Amino acid sequence: MNKLENMKKPRVLGEQNINIDTCKLPQVEENKNPDIKLTVEDHNDMANILDQIVDRGAPENFKIIFESQLQNCRKGFEVHQRRWDPQVISVCLALYLRSPRGYEDFKKSGLLVLPSKRLLQYYKNSIKQTTCFNEDNLKWMKQEANNKQVSEFGKHGGLIIDEMSIQDDLVIQKTGDS
């Protein structure tokens, strides 16, 4: 008897008594063995393919992360010894701020080696955030603009109010006719 004949046939979704557990998508599992041993010839072929991907005009953020991965792998650094390019930190921080859980799942997938959550939080919290205008932040912004030699035209900008909330215990008292 053929192996295919012995296998159970999947049920059609329209039928009743479907086991819901079989319809769940597989969970992302942590990569147990991230190291793959390549021969010298395979390594050279992979390096050529990856270099071609970078040269063909990939999106800028992809290029930044990808080149960082290639450099760190070629140098043979362990995960904790890597030094991250500020642009890689910026891209990863943007991903992390959009979805911390998504970033962690992507990091655990083992597809790319990314900065740790703790490092990203360190960068995120490097500037103290307070309500109203923070003089220290304004001074810091001016200093950074001077350090990066931003032109006078580049120092002009606007303010965007992202979120606003009113205190729960705030009471407005009306006095007079106005």
C-alpha cells in the first residue's frame, strides 16, 4: 500500500466537527542551532551572491542592516562583541518602537542578528522626556546640530504634538460672562 494512501485526508472547511487546534499556524520557535558549517567553496559562493544583492539597488534600510550583518559575520564576532552602526541602531529602533513584540519575534527567528532589546531601550531612554518644553532637550538638539555641521536653514523646524491627555482630576471653573 502506498504511503499517500495511508495518510489521513484533510477535511474541507465546510464540514462540521473540525478540530480547531489543527487550523492554528505554527508558532515561531527559537533557532536551536544557528551555526551552519559551509565549505570554502560554498562560503565564497554565498559571499558573491550576497554582494550582488547589495549591489543591485536594494532599499537603503535593507542595505544598511545587510551590510552590517556581512561585516560582522566576516570578522567572526560573537553576538555580544558586535559594534552596531548608528544607522543600524536607528532602523532597529524604528522597528522596535513600532512593534516591540514583532521585533523580538524577528530577532528570535535567527534570520538576522539584531541589537538586543536592552541596547535599544538604552538609546531610546538616552534623553529624558518630560512634559512641556524641556530646556535640556533643546540645548541637546542645538549641540547635535552644531556637531553635525547643519546649516542655518537646516536648523529651522516645527513642533508636532503627538499625544495629549488631560489629567483626570482637572476641573475647569467658569468665572464671569466669558
